[in-house]
Amino acid sequence: SQTIHQWPATLVQPVGSPLSLECTVEGTSNPNLYWYRQAAGRGLQLLFYSIGIDQISSEVPQNLSASRPQDRQFILSSKKLLLSDSGFYLCAWSRGSELAGNIQYFGAGTRLSVL
Amino acid sequence: LAKTTQPISMDSYEGQEVNITCSHNNIATNDYITWYQQFPSQGPRFIIQGYKTKVTNEVASLFIPADRKSSTLSLPRVSLSDTAVYYCLVGAGTGRRALTFGSGTRLQVQP
């Protein structure tokens, strides 16, 4: 079966510090990978998605970046965090070969507080 | 990508059937309709997906009329644990066209 791991679960960082959130998927190959952010009481905002290694699309211009160094690894980074980067970050995957509907499976999330 | 419209919130009582409707007037021919459930501080969880008519699984039913411009998620006999946010997504294909989650419908189930 497929599993998705996301860490850390919670993170408190000072403004201006760097960020690295990691997500890995097991039990599948060539998945589509996604990073979302969710502000308190709001819906999910798609940040990045990737259909393959070094194929990453950015949905929202910001001070965040994403990388996919391996097939099943997706990393969200920032060189300098802003207060507005606080939120709940979610990683998700979907089957790359799936043509019907693109069902996404989510990790447990990382709650980031920038102080 | 098809835009969706859902009620912001709904209230219900335990044991009742809850129907949440999603409007997607500009749905494309190859678009599927997918519903997710999200509890606080957790990632969304896939509930059900359909293309047309009716789909039923162990959790919910999804009703899609012939014109496919709307869909209704039906939760039979809800319990307190069904209190969550429910998202309707409409789209097709692979991650080349990533879908967008709206604000969802916040369902509150009362005892």
C-alpha cells in the first residue's frame, strides 16, 4: 500500500530564518506531488505541483520554492521566512498515470508558526 | 478549470441525512467530480468520485444530474464524527492540470 510521510509535524521559526519541509511517498512510482498551504479557517491554497523530477509548477508567486530531488521526495523551502508564511502546510500525491479525476492523498501536515 | 460553488456552512443533527450541493456550471466533458472531507489539523481525505448519475460507497452517495452542472454529496445518518469541512472539486486528467480546492462547506453535527 502507499503511504505519505511529512515532517516535522510542528515548527516554530523566527522571521528571516530558512525553511525546509520534507515529504516522501512510499509504495508507488512517478507520483504527482503537491504542496498546499492552509490559513486558519480557510481553504487550501495550491503552492506547487510536480509531475516528475525537476518538473515543478508554481501556482502562487511568493518567497517559497519547491524541489524534487528524487522521484518520491518533495521539499518545500524558503531562504527567509515572513510572518505571512505561517500556516498549515500539506503535502499530497496522486497517481501519475491516473487519467480519471486525479484523486489526491494527503499527508498529516506541518503547522508552521513564524514569530 | 471548472469553478465550484458550495454553501459555506450547514448544520444538522445526529441520525439525519445531510445533502451538500456543489454547483459547477462550466464543467467540461472529461471532468470528474470529487469530494473530500477534512477534520481540523488533518489533511483532506478522499470520500467519493463520480462522472454521472449515482455513485455509492460505504461512506456516502454522490448524485449527478444529466446536465452535470451540479452534484450532491449525501451522507446518511450523520454522527458527531462527521463534523468536518467538505470540499467539492471538478477537473480531469493528471497533475498537468492540478485541481484547486475552494473554501468548502463546514458541516456541524449537533447531538
